[in-house]
Amino acid sequence: MRKLIALAGLAALTGVAPAGAQTVQTLSGPVKGTTSGDITVFKGIPYAAPPVGANRWRAPQPVAAWKAVRDASAFAPDCAQAPFPPDAAPIATQPSENCLYLNVWQPGGTKAGAKLPVMVWVHGGGFVNGGSSPAVYAGDAFARDGIVFVSLNYRLGRFGFFAHPALEKEGYGGNFGFLDQIAALKWVQANIAKFGGDPAQVTVVGESAGGMSMHMLLQSSLARGLFARAIVESGGGRDALPQPTLAEAAKAGEAFAPNLTADQLRALPAEKVTGDLSMMTMRQPGYSGPMIDGGTITGSPVAAATAGRYAQVPVMIGANSADGFPFVTDKDKIFAAFGADADEARRLYDPEGKATGLALGTATSADAMMIEPARAVARTLAARQPVYLYRFAYAVPPVAAAMGGAPHASEIPYAFDTVAARRDPKMIPAEAPVAALTHRYWVNFVKTGRPDSAGGVPLWPKAVAGDDTVQIIDGAGARRGDDPYKARLDFAERRATARH
């Protein structure tokens, strides 16, 4: 396997680049992308050494420089993972442990030093799935609108989030995937000017696990100065289950690989490390997920924001109107989980008793996991820095009827203006204006830190501590108004604060 990886890397370095493409000299070596129309794309640029062999379960190491022009016309592998067939944004590569690559979309005719705003995208997938290759994550529309767009891979599953007593002894263990993201941002700071981007105008953007990663970047001292703005899409904010400490995560690692030395751990076959870990199976013994390590994560987002540990940069944050995970669809079981609050939950979520189990399971988990936490973080940060709170509430009619609104991750194709590339459902005419508006808000924020700064879009006032209004984006356009979920969110907040 490692020989194949090495051969693939050699081919990438010496391969013939497509004619008519542009070459950019990065600090590590020249890369040649592909130009289509007025956009040039550079794919599969390494930002760190392959995290294989001796580099497995270590912080990302410097990439080896090259002299020959590197063909950057195709995506490099997304990070090692088990398949997740229901994924609405399926990866387009064969995943591999050798995966620390990023991609750059550049507006046509951009020269080095042009100082264009930069957007860095961090994908979701529960920290066990996903990658930078899905079609709906393409950065063409952002490049079309004058933004240098960067997407990146980071280690997933046990490759990315793993602690073990043997690794602790040599000073390693923890959130390697987060260290990868920080390394990619350092690459952007060092190299993006060569692509016409301004390292002083970097906006980090992520959804779901990527949104949780935004909370990490905002609170981590390791990421200070690497970005100027942040967009948190469906990134939660409260920990439904307390995140493990490094020591607790090491116990999970020991359960996965008992009594192994560091060398033996690094010699494990990649297939064994990956196992069957996916978004369907990630709550299993022997996997901790992200942990409080004191360097990347210092505590829950609400706690870290309350303690003043967040970077004081403009933040756009929000969730979708049906942003939950209906793991339980039996109505009696859903309400039983509320314990003494079951009657109040029925009154708030199903007053007429007509809600389906699917819609009910989605709504209750959405409020607890995504919508109320986003409100809590926005309220906390509002006294210190510009914050813009949103609720994305559009879905095609059959989906909206079944789910009770816009499902988790459904805003991405609208923000990226890639609805036509979505796998399912197929695009309908009513979606075009929603995509145009949503995309313009994202573009404006990346360029200026204000989502309503240009393009004739509806005003979007900053959040205010204790305010009960929210910017709603749906099929009717966008407007700031009283939160229709206020009573539900207040209920979710009371329960969350009681737990902590």
C-alpha cells in the first residue's frame, strides 16, 4: 500500500499538466491547475507531509519541496473513512491515509499579490466521513464573485482523533484532525498571496463537524491570527454529551488497541484503524472523537465564549429549521426521553398530536443540538464582537413536508450556488432565487464581515445579547423578525443549563 502511495505521489509530481493552465510557484514548489472559462482551479496541493508510517498520529509535518511542475488537475484522495451511502455530498475519490491536501479556486486573470478576499472551507461528516471533493463543495461560484476559495482535507476517525497511553508517553495524542486544519491555515497564510489572495482577509467557513471546527478555531490560541472572520453553519455550541478529556480518550484508545507500543500502533494496517467507523456507527467503544486537549479545544463553545476565549472577529452563525437527526422516530420514546418535562415537550412540539415521528424526532434534536446552541453562542458573543444569527428555512416542498423544514446540511448548495450539482432532489426553478440570495450573503460576509454589505440584499442587523429575533432565509426571501421557535428554544435552553 505504501509503495502505491509513493508511486501515486511521484506521478503527481512528474505528470504532464494540462495545456492552457496556469502555474503558481508555492513555497514548496510549482503547481499547475486547469482553467475553464474565467476560473482556474488547483487541486491536490499537499500542505503537509503524508501522515503515514512514522508520521501517523503525529502533528502534521512539513511537506517535502519539489522542483518539477506538479500537476494539480485532479483531487487528491480524501481522508481514510468507511463508506456512508446516505451522504448527500458523496466524495469523488478513493479515500486514503495519505490525504493532507487542499484545493484552490482562483478568479480568472488574478495576479499574484492582488489581495482578494479568501474563503477556507472545512467540510462536515461527523469527523468520520466527508472530504473536499464533493461536487456541491466546488468553489466556482465564489471565484466567479471575486473570492479565492480554498477547501481542505483533514484526518478523520481514529486517524484524526485518537489518544493512547503509548502515544502519551512520547508526547503525542489527541486532535490530529484539528492540527491538520491549523496547518492548512498556516499554508494559506504563507502561500495564498501567490494565488492573488490576501492573507489578512481569510474567512474560515465550516458546516456540521466543520462548524464544530469553527468553534475550535475561534477558541484555540493555536489558530490566533490565521483568519479574520468565521461562518459557523450547524456547528452546535453545547455538548449534549460531555467531551472526553485527553486521559479519557486514551482509555478509549487502549480499548481499541490494548497493550500496544507506539511502533506497533503505527504498524497497524490502515484498514484496521478505519474499521467500520462512519456516521452510522461512530458511537462505538474504542473511538472518542474530538477531545478536550487544552490546545485545540479548551471547553464547550458556550463555556469558552462566556469565558472570553473566542477570537474577537466577525462571526456569522446559525442553523437550519429542521437541523436535527431523527435517530428515534417513535413518538412515545421521544417524549419519554424528556422525563419530568414530557408534558411540556408535548405541548410545545405536538400540541394537536398530529406530528409524525420523523418530524418530531427531527425538531426536538434540532433545537437541542443545533438551533438553541447557535442562539446561545450568538447572544454570548454579541456584547464583544459583530455577530450575525441566521435560520435557513427553505427546502423543496416534499422534503419540507416530511422533515418539517430545511434538513441538516441542506443550506450548503444554496450558500455555494451549487444546487444543480446536488445529488437528490433535483433542482426546481423556485430554488434559483434562494441560492442567489444565500450565496450573496455568504459572499458579502467573506468580503467585508457584513452579510448585507452589497448586492441589494435585505438588511441583516447584528445580533444583540438577549434578543429574540433572527434572520430567516426561506422561499420568500430574507427578513429579520421574532424567532418563531422562541418558546421551544427557551425550553431547550432551560434543560441544557440544568444539565450543566
